[in-house]
Amino acid sequence: MFLITIAGPFALSAERLLVLAGVLVALLAGWLLSRRRGQPPAPTLISMLVAGFVSSRLVFVLLYLDDYLVEPLSMFDVRDGGFHFAAGVATAALFGLYRGWRQPALRRPLAMAAGSGAVVWSLGMAGLMQIQPPRPPLPPIALTTLTGDTLNLQSLNDKPMVVNLWATWCLPCRREMPVLEAAQRQDTWVNYIFINQAESASQIADYLADEGLELANVLLDASAVSGRLLETRGLPSTYFFDADGNMTDVHVGELSRATLNRQLRKLR
């Protein structure tokens, strides 16, 4: 996954940035076409975007309904990145076809505007696939525990691993910690590792005590070398490794139980 750092702890994957670029190009093309042809497709494009956004979230929530029912309001918290991309695209396309069927004069400008955005997204994704480097393996580094002992990260890869890079100043990191704490207790077939980036043991211990969090495998990385080796560009970043130490995926930003389970399915 490619990351674009925005304002320190906030990070966007390049894939999401390309979706945004495609939307902006479609809206720009719609505005330009409306000046020439008089039939503005922009309102329909916006409606397509809203319909696609809502349906992609709704389908994802339904797929992981049990996870969301534990905390029902989390269904509306889209910061976890839980979307079903195919459902969103299909809904947006069907909505556009319906509007074009009802308004023949809208068909050509709408198709041209939506097509422009789709081309930008498709070419961008094709380019990313060509230049994407291999995913880094589990780094062979020794880190320090809260008690001052040294622990080699690769000594824990006897089973699949979830490696979370975080910091106490990072608000999304703090919000997702209760989810990860509960997952560590429940998912005994996975090793959960929490690598703090460049903070002291006292800072970390105070934070855990204040929040009432009981986490195993909390490691200190004073020089943030793990972040460099894993090519981290923003916090929180959570890396998923199989039992052989191969990275299967990375999630940038806050995790919910649902988005965590989506990644864990790939490790089973």
C-alpha cells in the first residue's frame, strides 16, 4: 500500500487518494461540459457519489453486523475504513444509468464526466501496480519491553502476527486501543504486538494505567527504526503477517473490530 502523509499523524493510502482524484476529475469535467452543453451533470454525479458511499458502507456493515452490534454507534464511524468498494461502484453506476434513462439530454455529458473520472482512477491504479515495491518482511530487530528486557521481534512469529505501530499522542491510536486489547484476549491464535514509536517507558506506562488498558507485547522503539523498516508514513499503522513472517496486508488509520476481522480472515 502506498501512503501519502498529510498533517503528521493523518495518512491517506494512494488508493484512496486516487478515488478522490477520480471524483474531482469527474466533477470538473461535468462543470466544463455544462458550460458547453447547458445540461449540468454535476448534481447527478454528486448524487451518484453519495449513493455509492452510503451503499458501500451499508453492505460492509451488514457483512460484519455482529461486530458493529457490540457498539452500534460505530456503524456510523466511517473513520475505520470499512467500505465494500464493489457495492459502492455498482450502486453509483446503476443510479447514473437510471438518471440517464429518465433524462436523455443528460446521458452524453454524464457518461463523459463519469468516464473521465473512471479513466483517471484506472490509469492511476495501473501505474501503482507497476511501481509497487515488494512488501517488507517482518523486520529482524530487537526492541525493549516495558520492564527493560530485550525481545527480538522475529521470536514471536510462531503464529500469525498483528503488529501495531502507535504513539500516545496519536488520537486514532488511542481510540482503537480498546478494540485491540479485546482482540488480543480473544484471538489467541494471533500474536498481537504493540510497537510504540519514540516514547519513553514511563509515558507508555502512565498512558496504559490512566486508560485501564492491559496489553501484552508492548515494545519500545526509541529511534522508530521499525517504522522506517516497515515504510510507515503515518500512525496508527497496523501490519498483518502470516506465520512465515510474510506481510499479507497493512491498514492505515483507525481500526474497528469489523475492519480488524476483515484483515484476520486473510490470515486464517
